[in-house]
Amino acid sequence: MQKLKRLARCTRGATAIEYGLIAGMIALAAIISMQLLGINLADTFWTLANVIGGAL
């Protein structure tokens, strides 16, 4: 019974899970933002290539 009480009071595992969730959210935000930036950058280069191609 004492072991169960100690286990219930232990918060080390909860902290590790919280850090894991935070790291996962940061990674997800980074992936989404990089994908959006890549799409916008590709559109910019495509437009620039069309403008330069039309000028020549």
C-alpha cells in the first residue's frame, strides 16, 4: 500500500510527459510553418520566372 501512495505522489513521469507534449507541439508548429513558407516561396519564384521569361 505504501508503494502505491508513493507512486501516486511521484510527479517525475508527468513532467517528462509534459516536456514531450511541448516538444511535439513545437515540432508540429515548425513543420506547418515550414510547409507554408515553402509554398509561398515556390509561388514567388514561379512568378519571378514568368516575369523574367516574359521580359526576354
